[in-house]
Amino acid sequence: MKRITIMSAVLLLLALAVSYAHAPAKIDLTFDAETHLLSVAFMHAVRNPADHFIDRVVISLNGEEIITQRANLQESEKGGAFVYKIFQAKPGDTLEVTLECVKGGKMKKTLEIKE
């Protein structure tokens, strides 16, 4: 009986932890071929952006990781944005952006660069 109670408590705690953590709800990517600027806007609703935020950004170009950035807070309770200069990107290339939440959960978005 004691074993079942402990196992139930552990499962409940795990379920609570997983429900608290979440990936961004949305990622919007835009790339300006003239300026070579990649804009990454995201929606990640949180109560406290200093405690619950997107803490890791990974950008890959044609499957090769080219940028990894760590953050320690989020712009607002709704989400935020990052901007990167990707001078080596050209039409036909593929950019992949992965955003990871400090509490767990991640989301990827891919953008093919057009002329």
C-alpha cells in the first residue's frame, strides 16, 4: 500500500512538472535577403518572464548549426523576438530555428530562403 502511495505521488509530481513546461505556441521567421537579417518572433505566454522564458536559440543553415544563443529572460509575458545577421545565407538555402523553454519543451521552424 505504501509503495502505491509513493508511486502515485511521484506520477502526480511528474504530471504537474510536464504541464507547467511548454514550448513556444508560435514562431514566425522572416529573412531579408538584402540585409541578411533573420527575424525570429515567438509567442510563449508566461506569468513571469524573468523565471519562465525561452533560454536557448539554435539556428542551423542547411543542417549545420551556426548560432547558439542563451538568454536569461523573455521580453514580455506574451513572448519576444531575436534578430540575427546571417551573411552566408543565400537563395535556396534552408534556415532552421529551434527555441527551447527553460522549464522544458521546444519548437522548431524552418524557412527556405527565396530570391
